[in-house]
Amino acid sequence: MAKESAQQDRNFDDLAQRFKKNIYGGLKGDIRLAVLERDCRTHLPNVPLTNVALSNVQLTTAPSAEKTAKPWRILDAGGGQGQFSLQWAQAGHEVVICDISAEMLKLAEEQINALGLKNRVQLIHCSVQELPQHLGEAYQFDLVICHAVMEWLQEPQELLPCLLNYLVPGGYLSLTFYNLHSLIYKNLLRTNFKKIINQDYGGSRGSLTPINPQNPEQVLAWVEQLPLKVLCHSGIRVFHDYIFNEEHRARDQQSLLQLELEFSQQEPYRSLGRYIHLLLQQKTPAEA
């Protein structure tokens, strides 16, 4: 993940395998990919993905009408194992994945080799902020992906200005972050009232709960201060995580996935998503 300094922000060398299984695997991972794919296919002027998560899902929003076949240059900032960005590489795009976790990058390398993508994907072991030192002048991209990074930073407000520097004029930014509202609500449902009263929301070391869950209103306020416009705002896992009975979760996974997509952009459900996805575009000088 991205880092300000090795002493402050979270490195996932010790949790790489748990992330692979618990965050990106199974139904949770399917929901995440389905929302991300739907949002990108609807709003980006490039057909980016292999459509894995959406293969059996009926979309209620039409894809963007204007598409281009030109391959993009894409940065996966704090990209870890590259679950999302490697789909872009499979579709013919050039991808750079940077991360401070060597273990996460090893998992990415295994997948790259298995998919035969070595010529399209570059792995860089560095923080997001250090990237220009490794790329020289070729540090701007058509699309920057930054998923589940902000909530692991001690100074999350510094991330967006940094990422903005890596966009070509008119470039796109796909941002996800762990939603504070969801964490509070789940603790209320579990009667963990002491955590709520003490505002004890950050996870401990060894936990998959982030150190700094984010308030969506605050993140949107940071976006407002920058030359970025919001193309799409979605919740990821807006009700899945509140079904505490695992048998009930598994009963009709196809319907669950379809309904997660349906309610992911409707309030109040969107604001209860475990993660929030913002698809942003750099404003033109006339819009800024």
C-alpha cells in the first residue's frame, strides 16, 4: 500500500495471504469486482475489462456510448496483488503496479506469469509518492487506480493531490476507501457500544480493519478542493456484510450480487457500503 513513511503507514508483508483470501476471494471479491466493472464500463471511454464478475449479471445502466480502442497507460497505486488492474492488462492495456509490500508484489508476479502478461505489466517496489524517481518523466497515466489505500495512511488528505500529479490532462482516477459509516453501523448491530462511545474505529496490527476508516463526506470535500469531477459514486457491499448468518449469505448468491449492484448507487444504502468507490476525472481548464 501507499506510504508516507515506513514508520507510519501500513505495509502488508505480514497479511498478504489473508488479503488474498478474505478481501479479494469468494463472494466479497465478486461483489467488489462487479461494482468496479459496472462503474468503469458505464463511465470510461475505453472498454477496459474482461467482464468476469459481470458475466451473469444484468446491468441497469448502459455502457458509455463513445469507446476507444487505443490502449491506455494505467497506474495501480498501492496495487498490491493487482486483482483489478491485471484485468486491464488482459484487455491489452499497459499497467504499472507500485506497492511498498514485497510480499504483495510477489503474489502479483505469480499471477502475471500465470496469465502471460510480463510484457504489459511493470512491478515497482516503492511508495506512491516515490514513483517519479523510478519512472522519470513517464509518470503520467490515462487512468490511476487507487483502491483500499487511503484508509491505511496516517495523513489520508495528502493522497489525492499526489495522485492528481500522475494523471494526463483529462485523465481518470478510480478511488476506493473503507467507509467509516459502515464500520460504525456494524459495531452498533453487534452491540459493540464501547467502541462507538470511545470512537475506537481503527484496527489493531494484524487486523484487516484499517487504521484510518474514512468519512465519505470528508473525502468528497477533499475532491471538491481539487480540479477533479465526480463521474460515479457507488457503495461496495451495501448489505452483504450485515447478513451475519453465513448460510443465508450463500443461499442465493446470484440474486445477492444483482441486488448489491442495484442498491449500490441508491441512498441510504450506498452510504452503508463497506467501501466507497469514486470514479473521478481531471477537470479541463474551463471547468476548473
